[in-house]
Amino acid sequence: MRPVNGVLPLLISARDKGYTKFILPRANAEEAAYIGGTQVFAANNLIEVIDHLSDLAPIAPVAHKTYSPHAAARESVFDMAYVKGQPAAKRAVEIAVAGSHNILLIGPPGTGKTMLARCLPTIMPDMTFEEALEVTKIHSVAGLLHGRGVVSQRPFRTPHHTASTVSICGGGNRFIKPGEISLAHNGVLFLDEMPEYNRSALEALRQPLEDGVITITRVGGAVEYPANFMLCASMNPCPCGNYGSADKPCTCTPAQIHKYRAKISGPLLDRIDIQVEVDSVKYDDLAGDALEESSAEVKKRVEEARYIQRERFAKSDIFTNADMGEREMKKLCPLDKECDDILRMSFAALKLSARARSRIVKVARTIADLAGEEKIKPEHIFEAVSYRKYDKFI
Ligand SMILES: [Zn+2]
């Protein structure tokens, strides 16, 4: 009996319909071990199945396993402690994860944008069993479990910039496969050098970024896959990469820079809450032996901020500040006159869109949560506005 894909969702839905006993190919037994309320028997061949059913040689049921986020998690080779310097970028990354905000890292090549992105899963809260099951189901359907029981680490997906819209969003002819955005569900989708991706693939991200799901329609019908991921993207400030650099001259013409940045459309940029510049690392930071904060320390603060959000949204189906709609924002993020004035001024000066305004308020809410403040204060608004400086260039 050969292993098959998608055992986990099949088993869960069969269990919910009242079935309790299952015979599975041995290679699928591991992923079934985490589902409560079932008895699973693992067989190597049909003779074993017949002997089991005719009571000649009953198979012992697979032992149940309990989920623990650390048990199966491999140690990450990435850690914030290895990122030298970059205090501003690190701060932005922490805020992004704390409120589950999408983030764009802008900087010349070789400044460690990829390294920072790789650290994101190391400061995210551990997945709950429900979250882990959702991720495992998708990976099971895609045939990516490779004998693993349950995916306990938050996914980090990095599709190449030549990837097609189908491979990013999902699709296929005979069987509608989940795309990278669904494989990144409950984790991070990292687009390295975002302007290099094909335009239609980028534009296709807009709907799932808003809804957290993707609906793929084919002749045979429609399939909906979860796609609630955190988007992290990186880009150079210009085609040569040196625009704004203190020591290397930029050789691009203004028209080239404009064309390069225009590859990311306004509506897509509007859905990215935080834009931050990652500068060249200063020599003293590289050579110095100053101890950088570890991912574990940052994660503690993130978890505290997430706790505040869980309390705030306890009576709704929202989990993080980034998920808030206009209605929740009006109710839960009131701004006093001073904050509103700052926002009004920034709005005019940066020519922000209405959507960008909401992003700023949500990010300010997260900054206030990290500070343990009940009310959004002017400094929170100022900092949130500072993460939108690319809007006026694109
Ligand atoms: Zn340049």
C-alpha cells in the first residue's frame, strides 16, 4: 500500500461525519497520529488488511501523539542575534510581527534584507494546534509532508521571481493545487526583489491579502484554499541599488528609478503596512562585539503584544491589529485631537490614500501595544507615519 496525499483533511472530515476506524498505508500513519477521536491502523499490504479484518492477525492501533510546538520544530539556523546593527529595521520587523502587518524592506544589495526576513518566523508566536493542523492539511494536500506528522513550525515560503501566477496563487488543470500563498498560510511569504516578479502574479496577491483566502475557479468547479500569510517583500531603492547611499553613487536616471518603482502598483503598496529602509551596515557594528538581542527575547515582547490583541478581539473572529476593518478601528482605535491633527498633516504632506490612513492607525495601535499603552499617543502615530515614506515615490 503506497502513501497518498491529503490523508489529514480526509480523516478529519470522515471523523466529523461519524467514522472512527481507519486503515491507512504505513507511510501515512504519522500524520494521522495527531487526530483525536479516531483509531488508525497502519498496514503495509492488502494481506495484512485482510488478516486484520478477519481477526487472523489484528493490527495494533497507531499510538496517539499530542502536539507540542517545540517537539518537532527543528532549531532555526537564523536568529536576530546574528543580524549586526540595523536597529531601525529590526524595530520595524518586530512591530510587523507583533501586529501581523505586511512589511517591505528597502535597501541596497548586501545589507542583510534576506537575513532579516529569514528571522521573521523565529520571533513569531508558536502555532496553536489548530493553526498547525490547518498548515498540515494544506501541506498534506500538496504532498509536501514527506512522512512528517504535523507541521509545527510556521512556514516560510520563498517563491522565485520567475514563478508563475499559478504556482504562486494555486491552480492546475486536473487537480487544483494550493499555491505558495496557501503553503505560507499562518506563516510568511517572502518575495525577494519584489519588482522582479511578474506583474500579474503580484496583482493576484491583492485579493488574498485582503481576505486571507484564495478562490481558484476552473471549468470543473471552484476551490477555496486558506491563504492568511504575512507578506514580507524586499526591493532595491533603484535598479543599480545605490540610490540614497552615502558612499556609492547611483547611476540611474530619474526615469529609470520611476519605472523600477512603478512595477509595484499603488493598490499593492497600500496593502503593505510597513515600509522600512535597510541601510548599509556601519563598520563599527560589524567589527564590534556588541551583543545583539536574540530572537527569543524579541519573541517575548511580540507574545505580550499578541496577548493584548487576543483580549481586545476576544469577542470577534479577528486575531491581530492588521485584521481590523474600518468598523473595529473606529471602535477600538479612537484618536484624540492631537493624534488626529498629526495624521491630517501627514495625509496632505505625503499624499496618502484613504487605505494608507487605516494602515497607519493599525500600525500605531500595534506600537502602542508593544509599549503597553492603552491609548494611541502622538509618538505612536509619528512612528507609524515614518513607515509610509515610499508612498509618495510610487
Ligand atoms: Zn541607482
